[in-house]
Amino acid sequence: MTELHDLPAHDLIAAYRQRKLSPVEVTQSVLAHIERWEPHIKATYLLRPEAALAQARASEARWLRGEPKGLLDGVPSTIKENIATEGDPTPLGTAAVELVPAAADAPPAARMREAGAVIVAKTTMPDYGMLSSGLSTFHPLSRNPWDVSKGPGGSSAGGGAAAAAGYGPLHIGTDIGGSLRLPASWCGIFSLKPSLGRIPIDPPYTGRAAGPMTRTVADAALMMQVLSQPDARDSMSLPYQDIAWSQFNKGAERLRGLRIGLLLDAGCGLPVEPEVKAAVERAAQLMEAAGATIVPMAPFMTQAMLDGMDHFWRMRSHIDLQALPAARRDKVLPYIRTWADSAAGMSGTEVFTASHQFHLTRVAAVKACSAFDYVISPVAPNVAFQAELPSPTNDPLRPLEHIGFTVPFNMSEQPAASVNCGYTRAGLPIGLQIAGARFDDLGVLQVAHAFELIREPQRAWPQPPAA
């Protein structure tokens, strides 16, 4: 029998409606499971069991009256630490930030509360979200449930670990260069980075998106019904569309007749590890057997594009850090300080040239993808790496060598998902990225679900180490 903490959101809602389960007993199960796991993976921030149980009791009362508050009433959920929740400080993963209570819920948190979700905890992130690891000067080191010597990825580190470990079915992260998809890939879960502006967020920023982190496409589609509701605070949000998110399941037939590009070389950064390449090629074979036409793609990113974005972000961070009092600046992770301060000598021309690479990346990505219905690739060239490392290279002057497959779709504003497509010999998950045309978020969900139906059997989710 499936444990309550492992049940998907759709099953929980159906059980609540039929009065077969109570949000209280489900939340109790999730909290007990977190208690077993958390000493090993450190995925949470502001874990408050009594507050969660109070929300669950209120949900139970609503269900007993036959008056659920919304689509997610009583479903245990977590929210990434950098998405503001009213009354809670938002440290952004770093000891350098002053702990000031947030004045209001940011849009994704507000939508979850309005839908009745039980917010069990916030989840961890690295300093300023500028690492693809769980290394933080504020939070304890987050680890990967599949192998606690490895990191969960980042910057949505705790969200990826929490989803894989079974901290309830629904989790929200953010992504500006891969921060949803990388932990999804390395933790074996599903995530969608939606089209820019599809999910309102505050503050908005070029390439920045919030998105679901779940074990299944079905639960992500359910979250999209809630998270995509409009919010005027996001100046970059799309006009609201009543998208039929519940139509994510078109079966494996959805693949028939599609022209799918296969990108195995990012054109920059680290080389793709052989086991990752083999898993993605196997996914392409399965899609082809289901009726898709698979066409190999030439790389469209360049090292100059990746380096330009890196250097622009360095200058942005350098300016931000220089604005801090020295005592607070000294609390920032040394790796981040070294990375940011390396931009101190950049000229205006160099900063402009670096910033222009964002536009060049956008143009190249859209042009390369225009010949295809969807594009598949590795999420990352590598699998989960040592938890204590800030990045796969452990080099602050080569910090982004693993995001060549993910970052272009932030800049082109295209939806892109990560879905598990296999495991290494050591048992680490491998993510398949599925990218669609701008605004085709539902199509990406449908193709990802079709792949879920045809992929090889998945391994059991990891369990807490024995006490």
C-alpha cells in the first residue's frame, strides 16, 4: 500500500472528496516522514509542524462541510525560500541578508494559499540563488536523497530534495538559468520552467520563472491551474489565458507525427557524460518508436554566449555586494564573492558586450528550435556531484559550464521541462529536457506525460537511512 506521504495530489483530492482520507492524517504522515529524512538531507527552512497541522485542521473542516477552498485544499506543499511568504524573513540563502519579515505573500505563495494548500515548510537555496548546489551560508547543507554524499542541485535545492524524498506531492521553485530543471534532473523528479510570465512572480527579472516541482506531470499540471492565475504585481506577466491544463494526458499517441529535434551537444561548457548521452539517446529511440520523427540538431549556443551571460551576472552581483556594509559582505560565500569581484575591472564596453549575449542567445535558440515541434536534450551534461561543492567545476571563474542546455530557454522565454529518463550505474537519476515553442506550456506537459507512459520502469523512491 502506498504511504500517505507518497500519494500524488490528484489521489489526495479524490480521497478527501470521498472522505476516505483527512488532510490532518496526510499532513501528520508527511511531517513524520520529514522527521525521518530531514537530519540527512536538510531540505527545509521554517519547518513548523504546528502551523501545518492548523492549516490541515481548517482544511478538514472545509471538506467535512463540502466546501473546499480551492483545487489544492489540504494538499501538503512546500515553497522555495526566495518566494516571499507574509510575516516570514526571506534570507535568499545567505547570511548576509537582514532578516526582515515579508509584508505580503509573493504571487505563487498567494495562489497556493488561496487554493487551500497546506504549506508545510519553505525549502532551501544557496547564496542568492547563484549556485547549482545546496551550499549556503544561511541554511544547513542540503543533500540528495538518492545519495546523501551528492547535492540535490540548485538553486531550487531543497525543493528538488523534498520532492524526491516525499515531503508531500507539491513543491514550488524558481529558475533563471536552470534552477528548476537541474535539481529536477539530479533528483529524478519532474519540473516545468514555464514560458516567461506564465506564472506571475514578484520581483520579476529577465529569464526568471517560478514553476512546479513534482514527481509526476499530472501533479505539475494541477499546480499550473493554480499558479498561472493573474497577478498585477508582475510587470512581465503574460495576459491571462484559460488554458486547459487538465488536458495534459493525450496518451503516447501525442508523440505520433511530431518532428522532434535531438540536441546532444550544447556547443559550450562541459562535455556530456557518456551515461547521460546514452540515456537521452534511448529516450529519443522510445519517442521514435511511438511515432515521432527524431532529427539530430547542431549546437546553437556558443561559449561566448555562455561567458557573456556569466560576466554580466558577475557585474550585477558585484554591484549588489559592493552596496552591502563590509561586515555583511564578508558573510557571503567566498566562492560567490570571488566570482562577483572578478568583474570589478570590466569596462563599460565589456559590460555591454556581455549583456548583448542574452539577446544573441534568445535569437539563436528561437531560430534553432523553429524547425521542430519540440526539442529534447540532456538537462545537464553531468549527474549529481559532491554535496560540498558549489558547482561541478568547483571553479568560481568557470561556474556555469553545466547550464548550456538549460539557460537558452530562459532567455528565449520558451517552456522547458525535466523528466527522468534513466539512471547511472551508480543509481543517480538522469533528466531529459523537453522544450517547446514560446507559450506552448501545455504541449510540453503533454509530450512529457507521453514520455512518462513509454519510458522504462522507474526505480522506487529513496527511503530515509536507517536510524
